[in-house]
Amino acid sequence: MFPPQFSVVIDNDRCEVCKRCTVNCSFEVLSYNEKEDRIVAQDQKCVACLRCASKCPQGAITIKRNEITFSPHPTWTPEIRLDIIRQAETGGVLITGCGNDLYYPCLFDRIVIDACQVTNPSIDPLREPIEVCTYLGKKPKQLIIGDDFSLETEITPNIMIETPIIIGHISYGAINLRAHKALAMAASKAGTLMGSGEGGLHPELYEFGDHIIVQVASGRFGVHSKYLEVGSAVEIKIGQGAKPGIGGHLPGEKVSEDIAETRMIPVHTDALSPAPHHDIYSIEDLSQLIYALKEETDYMKPIFVKIAAVHNSAAIASGIARAGADAITIDGFRGGTGAAPKIIRNHLGIPIEVALASVDKRLRDEGIRNEVSLIASGSIRSAADVAKAIALGADAAAMVTPALIAMGCTVCQQCYRGTCAWGICTTRPDLARRLDPEVASRRVYNLISAWTTELKEVLGALGMNAVESLRYNRERLRGVGIDQKTLEILDIKAAGE
């Protein structure tokens, strides 16, 4: 009824009909026509995952945007018309994966960073040490030293990470065990953290527990004493940037026996997390859960709280800090997801840049910024985004989609279908085997290492020898093409001022 988004172009002069593409395509786009002795494509099914093109030994396959398309219209874009047609056929809510793909302005791309010139000398990170080690957790307002020079101030548990870049939460189920293990191995090697997501933790990952933040979501999937004991920190998930205001959803077709056992649910049943925690309807209720988790972990692990970036994030964060949390993760509206209603993903929430800036300012104005660490999440795409997030007030930045891209993800946005051709967002054993955890973990580690080195380059150019000097240093940021009100919220000046 409608033209496909993509066209699979096969050069029959180069194609040897080896059928490798038909084996590699998990979306049933390509098949062998025995009568004509050639490979044929059903363009309607193509999602441009590029698996077939990358595995063709003759380079005979090209994926193109379909030139046969709707007539142009500024209001009724092809995407909107396609969505209407799909809903007319199914009568259902449109589900999608990954992050917001609408063309909202990205504020990180409109913020530039200062650099040293004459009076403030720069630092060469290749020849001089630059410290990027970061501590996550509650900090004391002041240190009290006794007469014998002993420290009398009680220091609450903090986590030391070698870089302010962490791997955010993605659940076992949204990705398979091999992918989950690759992320854990990379975090361990890089001396940083990864988030377990809300699907529990497979026992094979327990050995990496010192580098894993275990999550407690509204569904309480996979939450038990051993799970809490293994993690280096515990995070209470209140909201997620890709779907603020609603709960999580893992389709039943992705719930294999191992995932069902880990999540403690029946096999092949949809794993639905309620929108609210049914024991949290106030800051006081949240405080009870925070201290219950502290009690369960003998007050030896910091407790994080994750919220989606929304209009009143600053007030919410203030309450969370006063409720006893040790760190707050703020997830922006471009954050990724394995499955979410398209309308929620694309239209709810606010950018991480303004949410982070407003939260940091509110906590400082109230004199409680030391009470919590802030982690920025949701579309952190590069070391430049990390540096800008830290200057806006973050203690660390969390990324997931870049890690998946490093492992082979092409962002085709079909995560929810469980047929990932690259063996990442699938629980089918035949597809999961395509991912080598050792290779994938090395690539993710390389990414973190490269970003950390680039962060040191930025710090050196700013004349700073420690990442602590960049934190909340908004004077080193300038906005380009940003309206005055947004500049005020970001608390930065326009370029040229």
C-alpha cells in the first residue's frame, strides 16, 4: 500500500549466488529464487541494518533510501503518513527502539568550549599528568580534624572510577548474555562502571560485580539479596529518558529460559514494569526504600536514584537528595531504549543539557550539592558531550548506544523485535552466537579509552590538570545560536561575551 523506506540493490553481475546474505538477514528480506537462480529482495521488510551488505564477499549489495516515495508536503511528511498507514492496518500503538529520532535542536552541538591562549598556559596531556579519576557518592560539607590530626568526619561509601565515563543501564533481555557480558568485561578493564538494567544479573556476571550498578525498578525483576550484595552500587529506577511516565516492557518473545530464570518470571511472558513503584508515592516513601536498601547492604554501598529529564527535574532532584540518595542519574529525552511507544519516546521529556544545568543550580542554591553525585545520561555521543556535561555540573556521564555501536549496532531501531542481525538485541541463540564477547568488549574498552584520552586533551587545552576543575565551570562554556532564555537556564554566556 505504501512505498518501502529502503531498496536493496543487488548487482547480479557481481553476485555469485553464494546465499550468504540470505543466511545473515534475520528480517527475511533476502531469499533465493531457484527458478531464476538469483537472490531476490522484499524491500518492504528491509530496516537498513547493513548486515547483508557487510557480509557479501563480492560487495554486490547496496542499501539505498527508496527513490519511489510520497509527494512532498511540509506538514504530512512521509514518516507521519507511514505511521498513519501502519496504525490503520494494526489498530495498535506504534512500538520502536533506540532514542528519539525527531529533529529537535541538540544543545550540546550549540555549546563550545573555551581554550587557553596567552595568560593561562595550556597543559600537554602527553607529557604532564591529568587526573580524570572520579568519586561517586555523598561528600561531606567539611572535614573535621581532631587534635591528633585524625579525621573525625564520617565519610560515606564512594565508588572510585578511573574515568568519568560509565556504561549506562541496559537490561539482560533487552540484550543477550553475550552482549551483557561484553559490556561488563569492558567496564572492568576500563576501571569504570556499567548498569545492569532492570532485568537482574546472570550469575556469569557476578565476578564483575565490583564494576556493576545493580538496578531496582518498579517490577523488581531479578531483585534478591545476592543481587544486591554483588553490585558495587544499587540504583532505584524511577524514570527513563526514552519513556518518562511509563514503565518498562520486554516483549515475551525475548524472554528465554535463562532470562525468565534471572528475572524470576515465566518463560515467554511479557515483562511489564508498572509506571509507578507501588510502594513509592512520595519523597518519604522513596526515602524508606533508599534506607531499606542501605540496611540490606549494611550501609556499604551508595544508593543511586534514576529519573527522566522532565520540566520539574530540579525540584524532584532536591527531594531525592534530601531523601538520602548518594547519587542521581538524570536521563535526557534522547536516551535509548529496547522498546517504547513511539509517541512517548519522541514527545515526552526534555533535553539532558537543560535538565542537568537546572538540577545542579538548584542543589547548589539550596546548599546540598555535596549530598549527591550527578550522572548525566541520554544521548551522550562523544568525549565532547562528556566534557560539556561535566562543565554543566555532572560528576560523570553515562552512555549506552555508543557502546552498542562499538559492538556492531547500526541503530536500525528494531531492538524490540528480537531479530537483531548483529547478535546484540536478540535472545535467539542462532543470532546471539554472531557476537564474540571478547572482541565486543575490546571494542567497547577501546571506545572508553579513546574518549578518556580526548577528555584529557580538552582539559589540557583548558589549562586544567584535573577533571574536578572542569566540573560546574560554566565560565568556560559559550552558546552559539541559543536563545537568551535557554542561555539563562544553562547559566552560560553567548559566544563573544
